Amino acid sequence: MDTLRHLTPDELLSGLGVRRVLAFAAHPDDLDFGAAATMAALAERGAEITLCLLTAGDAGGFSPDEDREGVPARRAAEQREAAELLGIPEVVLLDERDGFVEPTHDLIRSIVRLMRRCRPDVVVSTHPERAWERLQKAHPDHLACGEAVVRACYPAVENPFAYPELLSEEGLEAYRVPHLLLMTAPQERHNTWVSVAGYESTKVDALRRHLSQHPDPGQMERFVLEQMRASAADADRRGAQRSPHVPDDAPAEAFHLVTVNGQGTFAGF
Ligand SMILES: [Zn+2]
């Protein structure tokens, strides 16, 4: 059985040997809801983070009066501001349509291309499984993004004969992804909680950059802070091994951590 761990950002960084992180999300604000505090903590400790958005969130917003044509550009700009605040210098935008994301081979090829270019130690993504306890985090695009990223991680990115044009035309060599860190997981899949004391306001500030998405920013802020407290309490309830360096009452972000390639993994089965 998996060991459940509740650790600090320093322990996550050294435990996984994190230098480069590549994060995938279906929509602007997904990474900020799921992992903004952890990303800010890792960036502050020197991790290089790239964010890839599959869509510009063109179906988002809440006002019927809004100029729909301007939505993608506005949301992409909001995400770039939020990312900058977290210490993420690069946001790559793919051109999937909001609400229509599927794990197609075209999308998987684009994801493999970016993985081979960035060669990350950790790939972050939304989870491919549906969380029944809160269906809002299991938007079909989040599931499709998770599925495409997981399929890209194994086997496509590490197989030189998958999408061979990436090698022959772009010189992108096969690469083995060490770790996947999945957000929006069904609660029973959580196995890693990152203590994010001191980064709560950074997370809220990043989410506030997505102005076009929050009719009630105060309610959003209360929800996010409560969710981080509930995650820390859930780690205790599930009996996670708590690092002595995790402060009492510190909020947490919860993940499903998967080792794709490590000691004990064997290609082919
Ligand atoms: Zn989303």
C-alpha cells in the first residue's frame, strides 16, 4: 500500500529531486486552484516551472453582457499575470477548445513535444479520474487533460518510435518522466499533502488575477482557505506520516503522487 506523506515544500523538492516542473491544465485558473501555493513555494526554492494551458478558457466567465470574442485573450492574460506572481515565467498555450478537450493523438503529440523540450523532473496535471465527492473539480476537460498527460508520460514520451517526427524533424529525444503530481484527484487517491504555511495569500492573490471568473471574490477566498485547512485535516484523518517540520495547523494542498520511472519500475509491464 502507498505510504501517505504530509511534508514541507523543502522535503518535496529534495525527496523528488525537483529542478524542473512542467504543469498542464485545461483552463486558466486550474493550476491556481489546485497547486498555486505549492508552485510558489517550489519556484521560490529555485525550481523552474513551465505552465501549459490546453485551452484559453473560451467558455468561461459569468456575465451575459461580456464580449465573448475577447474572452480567450483576457483569460490568457489573467493566467500570465497569475503565473508571474507565482514565479512561473513561461505559459504555453495550446489551441484546444474549452469544453471539447479529448485525449486525441494530436493533443498527446503536443504534450510529448513539450515534455521532451522541458525534460521535467515532475509533471503536474489535473487527474484523469472523476472525483464524485465534488464534481466541479472533475470537469470533463480536467479528466481529458489528465488522461492525455498520463498517456504521454507512459509510454509515448519515452518511446523513440512514438511520434518519430518529433525526433526526425525537431530533434526532440525520448525522455523518461520521473514523477507525476496530480491535482483534482478523487479524495481517496490523495497520498501526498504539501504544507503551504506562508503561501495562502499568494494563492488567493493568484486566483484574484482571474477577475473574469469570480463574481464574488470574497466567497472564492473563503472557499480556497477552507479547502486548504480541510486538506491538512484530511491528511491527519487518513493517518499520513507527518513530517516533524510541518507546522501545527498549517494549511495544505493535496495531490496524488505517482512515480512513473524510479527504482523498481520496469518498462513493458
Ligand atoms: Zn478548469
